Amino acid sequence: MLLDKLIVDIKQLYPAVTLQKSNVYGYDSDNKIIFYKRGSNELLTVISILHELGHHVVHTSNHNYEVSTPTEMQCKIIEIEVMAWVYGRSMLNQFQLNTPEIDRYYTTVQAKFINSYIKALQNKKCVKSIYLSYDN
């Protein structure tokens, strides 16, 4: 199974990162924990873990998080989310998951989430408070 192999590979390549089953997807940068849902859609779980691993890469880089206004903060959140999606996608090759099917699905999920972040900003909602579920 893709998910089981990915978890083993992450533990080998990123030993500082812990993967933990949860009822939500997320990344705890202080404790380096990736939270993931193990549901009926294995491919969504795999893609979400890669996205959260992308957050790990972003948070351990020398990225500047300083902002001075709420609008800058919203833009910075979107920037970080986009960077996490980009890093996650780049890991498809690293984990030998770069097939046309997975790439297409990754693109679909990535576009849906990034679009929702932008819409939230346009509606002046806090991007961090968005809870999204994607079951396709």
C-alpha cells in the first residue's frame, strides 16, 4: 500500500518527524508531528502527508515570518501554504510516487485548497481558521 510505504520512507528520510493518526491533517512545527487521517481515500491521505511534510521543510528553512499588518499575515499564510504544496509535490519523485494518476490528483487537490485560501482572504476570513474536507 502507498500509505504504509510512505510512512516507512518518511521515518527513514526524516527521522526528526513523527507521524500520528488524527481526525485532522496538520503539522505541529514545535514538536515536528504530522497529523493525518487514515480514511477510505488512501491517495488523499498520501498527498496530505506530503503537503504537511512540505510544512516541515518550510518551517526548518530560513523563511522570514515577520509581518506587520493583518493583511500581511494573511498573505504570509497563503505563501507558506503554497510553498508547502510545492515542496510536497517535489517529494513525489523522492518517494517514487510520481505517476500521471498521482500527479493529476495532487494538482486537483492543491488547486482546490489554494483557491480556498485565496477566497478566504478575499472574504476577509482568517485563512488559518478554514477547515476543509476533500473526499474525492
